[in-house]
Amino acid sequence: RHDDQFDYQDGEDFSIILRVSASDDQPSKDVVTDGGKYSDVISKSQNVGNGRYPFSISYVNDNESTVNLRGRYRLKVSGTKGKKSVFASANSSTNIGIPYKDADGFTTLVVVKNGLTMTLYFRTAVGAIGNTTIDLTGLGDISNKAPIIVGARAVWKGKFKKKKKRGDYSTKRKPRIEYYRHFKGGIGDLTIYRTALSTTYLQNIILDIDTSGTDNKVGNVFYNHGIIT
């Protein structure tokens, strides 16, 4: 759920680390919105106000018409003055190919917002790190107070109420959140930092180098069960 620390005001930096494994068959490929091109892995893009949002990471489905984008991941940001997006290894001329998968089928992605740039880092098949950057200059305000949604995208819609007298339905809507573009696969080690990670640290994470002594994972709290791990 939303908290003030997740506002991501223009002057604030942040970083996102996640390991993701996409299934070959994505149910969201049949969704009319965006032509079923994308499945959302993580998003803070619920429609609020003018639809601005600090990030959205999605998987490119097989029915994307641009062949060299299939199987890639897209980072997108929207501001009050426009939208921008980049794809992991979208440019086939770089010979990077689709982001590298570990033996367990997972790909490590790192997003770093540092000032007026937002960079998507990922491991390549040759054991090096690829990256692609969004220039946030002129994009306007990207902050919002929407919750962070994992495995889907949320939108405020409404449910029509039945009239008590004449007619079937009134035009008055009852606001509610609906979800779409669901992601099918695995998502692990999702971590969000309120700072821009150093190049050395993200290299260690992406290339699976031992980061003993620098790991910030401290456990979890299962509130419903009263358990702290």
C-alpha cells in the first residue's frame, strides 16, 4: 500500500532490484489494451489525476509485432508533460540479445533513478552488464500516491448501480480498483531502495558476485500470522 516514502518526488532518487522469470504463455496477451503486447511485472502506474507515474516494468509478449522486442523487458515512466520508455536489449545491432537467464530461468533487473536519468540494468548472455537509459529532462512531475502493484496493473474504474425505478442502470459509478495485464511467471527478491545504488553494488547483484556484508535484506513480517522471520 501507498506510504509517503513511495511518493518518489522529482528530486528523490530510488532503486529497484528484482529477479523475474516469464512464462512462455502470458494470459494478458489476449487483453485488448495495448494490443496484448505487455504483461506488467511491477507498476506504480494506477491512473490518478493525469496518469503520471515514476515507473512501470513490463514483459513484452510474443504477439508484439516488432520481433526484436519479444521476450524483452520494458521500463516506462510518465510525467505531466509526456511519457518515455526503453527496452532491455531492444537494439539487436548491439549483439546483446535477450537478457541473460540464470540456471533457474530467472533474469535480474535493476532500475536506478539518479537525478534526471532512469537506467535499466540487466545481465547479458556474455556475462557482462547491459543498460539503457531514459532522460527525464522535460518530462514533468512523475510522482504519484498510488500503491505499488506486483504482477499486474491497476486502474480506477467504476461499477454501475441499478436504478430502483425506471431503467436498468444509472450513470452513477461506485469507484473501485480493477486489475489487468496480469503477469504469469515468477518474481523474487523484489527490493526497493530510497537511493541510487552505486555502480559497484549493482554489478555485484547482477553478476551474482558475493555481496556478503553489504546485503540489506533483513527478513519479513507476516502480520496475519504474527510471525517475524
